[in-house]
Amino acid sequence: MGFSTRTNGAHRTRRRRIPWVIAAAAIAILLVAAPRALPAAAPTGDRDLASRIIDGPGAPAGDFAVASLEQGEVQFAGRGADENTAFELGSISKVFGGLLLADAIDRGEVTAKTTLAAIFGYPADGPGGITLGQLATHTSGLPRLPATAGFIAGSVLSQFANTNPYTQSVQDVIELGRTAHPDPAHGFRYSNFGAALLGQALARVTGTSYPELVAQRITGPLSMDHTWVQPLDAESASPADGTAPRLATPMATGHLKSGHVAAEWPMEGFAPAGGIRSTAADLALLARAVMDGSAPGTGSLDPVTGDGQGGQVGLAWMITPAGTGGGSSEEVIWHNGMTAGFATYLGLQPNEHRAVVVLSGAARSVDEAGLALLDEGSR
């Protein structure tokens, strides 16, 4: 008798609590989704560049920093930020992986056909057959993100709760790859999962961590002192291992599309896919070095395969032929990025020695703004 009475009481308590839990969740979602005005400080830097970005198509919302590189000369403009303010790069991080792969090939450490079986010991008749070249060109057959129930549920919940969905460790990502079921018949299939595995595979081959590899081979040699991979544990961050900037660097505040402040996205396992932070000034250094051939791995810009939509793909870089994909009169080699609170664009026209960087503190695409700036320079 006593047992049944306690059980019934517990059921009544749960029934009373469940509506409150649902109501609290609904209120949280509404608060995150409710529109809020983005900050809009006065523009700084080059007046003409600031005017072109603010008055042009696809203008960034809220704070931004822009760099325009033309024939070796660089100009900067910003609003609420400047060329030395850091932003989450999102998927622009992937081009670092492309540069590192091309550099590792140049060094004789790997080839484009080196497999994940050789690096991680994956089963050869499954994910082990995937090559580094396939990971870099999004032709591995891996999905955009791991297709496990736990990962999918976590991703969905993070959108509603405004939290970081990419808290997986390096080993977590490697093990997710081991149980993946790639389908190469898809051809080009953009994959954050694949980009993460590429970076972690290169780190394994070189006997270091991914942040250290980026620091040793790209940001260090190019004096990109405001570029780093932000770890999950901020207290452990250090310039010595690439998890903190070498020079003091203010960080922009990211905002959701609604205008609310967004959760930051530090990453470890998925860092090669989207975990790098940088500034407009540092990305201008990278763009110049890539175009003049002084950066490591510049062979990553060469086209390898098609994207199924009239464009081409290098090692991580996207290549849009002249007159397509927005109407640019010159070929554009580019990548964009987006996190919960940031949107970014890096576009190059190497034949014209021209490049544009657009970094925004709001999760609203800036591709159109970046392409417009490039196209203005080509006229």
C-alpha cells in the first residue's frame, strides 16, 4: 500500500511539472527568436571602402570589418570593429586545411590518395577507403555532419537553446568517422564532417595537434599573430600551441539573426571545419601570400573537380568561373563561413592581384557584399 501511494504521488508530481517544463522551453525559444536591433556604430577606416560596403548589395548587419587588397595595396574599414578585431571564421577555416594538405604533399608526408585506413586504421571496405584528397574536395561521400542520433539531437537542441553544438573532442570525431557509412556515389557533397577528419588526419600524420599545425606552418611563418584555434577550455589556451593569439586581440560579439547575442563556438574535434578565429588584417596577409605564392600549399587553389553546379573545387577552395555564380567578370576563388553569431567571406582574384575580406558580427550572409566589392574592382 505504501509503495503504490508513493508511486501515484510521483506520477502526479511529474504531470504537474511537465507543462511547466514545456512552458519554460517555449518561453526560452521565443526569447531567442524575438527580433532585437543589432548594434550600429559609426563606420571607421577608409571612407570610400566603408561607403561601398554599407551602401552596396548584401551589406553586413551590425558590426563588421572589411579588407580590400588591390595590386599589393590594402585598405580597411569597419563599424564597431576594425582590422585588428577577431571574428569566428566558420567555414573559412577549411581553406587552412586545404593549404596544409597541399603543403604536406609538397613535403612528401602524404599524397592526395593517402587513406584514412593508413592514418586511423579504419576498415578499408568502409570509411578507411576515403582519401585525403576526397576529404578536401568534398567527394568522400560523408554527410555534412555525423548522422548518429545523438549528434543530430544535440545539433537540433543547440539551435533552440543557443548553445555550442561542436563540443566533441578530437577522439570523438575520429571515432565518429570510424563508424561512418560514406556513399561516394553522391559525387560532390559538402561535408563539415569530412573537413574535420582531414585536419585531424594531417595532425596525426605530423605528430602534433591541429592548432599547433596551423601555427607552425601557416600563421607563424606569415606573421598572422591575431589568428588562432579557440579551445573548449579557455583557461588552457596558449599561443605556444596555437590555441591563443600571439598578440592581444579583441574579440567581436556575435549575434543571431534575431539580433540576440549568440553563443560562442570554440571547437576541438571539429576545429578544422570551422574553429579558427582571425582578423581582417591577418586574412589580408593570408590572401596576399596565397596570391604571390609565398604561403605554404598554394597548389590548393588549383581546380581538382566540379561542384555539380558549374563551379569547380580545389583543395577546400571554391572556384567560380568568370560570368557565373553572381556575375563576376573574373574568376573568383573563395570560401565563406557562418557560425551562430558570425558570417564571413574571403574572395580572391589571383590573376588581378585582388582580394576581399568581409567579417560580420551577425549570422547573415555577406557573400553578396564580398562579391560586389570584388566585382567593383574588376571594372
